[in-house]
Amino acid sequence: MNKSVRTKMVKYFILVIFFIVLILNILMINYIKRYYYDSTEQVLKSEIKTSADFYNKYFSYTSLEENIYNNIDVFWSESNAEVQILDTNGKLLMDSMGVKDKNVIDTSDVKKAAKGDYERWIGKVSYYDDEVMAISYPLKSSGEIKGVLRYVISLKEVNNSIKGIAIFFITISLIVLAIGAIISLILAKGIINPIKELTTVAETMASGDLNIRSLNNSQDEIGKLSSTLNYMAEELSKREKLKNDFISSVSHELRTPLTAIKGWVITINGDYSDEEVLKMGLGIIEKETERLSNMVEELLDFSRLISGKIALKKEMISIKDIVDYIGIYMTPRANRDNIEFIINIQESLPEIWADGDRMKQVFINIIDNAFNFTEPGGRVELSISKEKNSSQILIKLKDNGCGIEEDILPKIKEKFVKGKNSRSQNGIGLSICDEIISQHGGSLEIYSELSVGTEVVIMLPTAFRD
């Protein structure tokens, strides 16, 4: 595949160079040809004009035929070209080479000269192998055209010179093309080798080794692709670790209640007559079954939430009503755990566009976590407020519990992450809360110091509509 790409790149480079060189050659050769032809024309034009003017000035008083007979040398004494004299009908009267290809010459230059104009003609004649250039000029007597003076010259030497220059240009072009091919190979190699390295890295990653990294640090697109590939490997490694942690965590969490349930089921199935102990065992089975059910439901809930399969039922609701409900719901737990639970809420808070049940779920989860991290005799304070010119409601939950480890804190909202002191079931509660707040257009941040306490800060817009 790489060879194919390299071959294509080299082919395209060479084709581009070839067409550029071809166009330049065509332009240069045409320019040289035009230059040589124009130069030859100017020489002939100068010579024929001199001869014609000399005739018109000194010999026009006698007939053309008489001048041909008596003063023939005046027409070619200053030129090496073939000299022809014709009458106004194109009939050949004299040829300096004694050649009579045909008695009447009707080329465009002769016709123009017979009318008093001037023109160059290039074409083939039978007595020259190469093309010839002919220039005709009118011969006048008393302002009246009596005949045509015509100079003819072979373009063999001119064409040979042009061919020599063309061969030189073509040779240079072939050299340029060869150099271009070599440079193209080098450039293609410089581009393909990093791609080959990235392909090798990607294949190694695909085989399961996520520790390999691309070493390409260039600042171009390939370097950016390399950085993206490395980033992908890091993210996959993190997700792989999270998956393993999740499996380990869930396996442990499932094993504990299942072990208790299995033990009591074996006990109950045996010949056991102590009703009080049996009643206690059934209570434990019920409690552990409920715990398993809640754990599975929370996992399914999170899965549905992040996949978008659960649509939030948003409406305009009062944040105060939610907080009042939370106070009634969580206060018995605080009393049972001997924790001081304080709620401070600002008066006249605006309504928010939110799913009330999901917002209650967020409050219950973060407050439950605060209780779990706070020892008996501790303090948990919930405050809700809004600054005058702000469009967001500020929710703060602060405790003076054990705090969260510094290395865990940046990842605490990730799925399946639990602190060392956590008593939660599977470490996805905060992930669910963060996702719910995010879908409400808000933010959830956690600040903590070990042995000092933790603060959860939630910002909710007052008029966010999706």
C-alpha cells in the first residue's frame, strides 16, 4: 500500500514537472523560431526594399523587360537570395537561379505586392528540400506598378539552428525531469516514512499494546495525526483501566451481598427452628436484594442517560420547592448519623428550566456522599443563592468530613472512580450527577482537602432552554 502511495506521488510529481517543462519548451521554441524568422525577414525586407527603391528611382523610365536585359545585376548585387521578377499578373519574367518552377506564381506575397502591399510567404517549392521564405515588393514607374520584385531564401540553415536550440532545450528538460524524479522520490520517502511509522504504531495498538507511542513530533499534519494517535492510545488506556476497575469494583460489590444471601438461603433451607434468627436472616436477604437492585438500576440509569435514551422532562420549576423536599427527605438521615445538616436558601430565586426528578436525584446523591464522608458530630451545609446581575444560580454543598485524596480529586467525576474512604457502591453516582447538570447547561465542580472537608459547587442557568 505504501509503495502504491509513493508510486502515485512520484508519478504525479513527474507529470507536473513534465507538463511544466513541456509548456516552457513549446513557448521557448516558438519564441526562438519566431525570432529567427523575423530576423531573416528583416534582412530580406531591407535588401529587397533597397533594390526596389533603387529601381524606382533610377530605372523606372525604361520598360521592365529592358531593365531585365540591360541592368539585371541591380536586382541581386546586394543579396544572396534567389531573385525573381514578375509582372503584375504573377508571370515569372526572370529568376536569378535560372529556375522556372512554374511560369505563373500566385502566392499571397505576389498578389499583395501586385496591389502595392507587402507580405511574407513561407512554404515549399519543388527545387528546395526545406521550406523557403519569400518576400515580394512592387516595382513602380511614375507611381504605377509595373511588376513585382521577389526575394526567395531557403530556411534550411535557420531551421537547423532552431533544431539545434530545440535539442539543447530538450536535453536540459530531460535533465530537469531526471532531477525532478530524484527529488520526488526523496520527498515521497520523507512523507511516506512517517506514515509507515504511524501505520506500524496503529497496528501495534490494534493488537492490544496501548503502551506504544509515535515519536513523530513534527509541526505538520502528520505530526498532528501522530499526537492524535498518541492521545487516543492514552484515552484507550484510561478507559481500559476504568473498565478493569469497574469490573473489579462491581464484582466485589456484587460478591458481598450475594455471599450474604447465599449463606442465609443455605441456613433457611436447613433444619433451623430459631424464628428470631430466621426473621433476621430474611431481613438481611431483603436488604441485600434491594441493594443489588439499586446497584443494577443505577448502572442501567447511567448507561441510558449518557446514550441519550432517557429524555429529560424539563419544565419551569422552583428551586426552593426542590430544596424544601430535599430537606424533608434527608434530615432523618442526618439525625440518625448525628450530623448537623443546615440549609440556607436566598429568598425570591427565579425559576429554572429543568427536570425536577433529575435535580432531586443530584441533590440526594451529593448530600448522601457528604454524609458518607462526614463522621458523627460533623457538619454539612447546603446554600443556594444568586448574585444580582448574574444569570446563574449558585449551589454549594460543604462538609467538614475526611476529604478526598489529592490524586483522586481530578478524576472523582469519572465513571467508576471512588476515593479510598468512599462508602459508595460503585463510583458512578457523581458521574450521573455531572451528566445531568451538563444536560441542564450547568457545571459541577468539586473542591476538597484531605482531613479538612469537601465542597461541591453547582452552577445552573436560570433560563437555559435546549
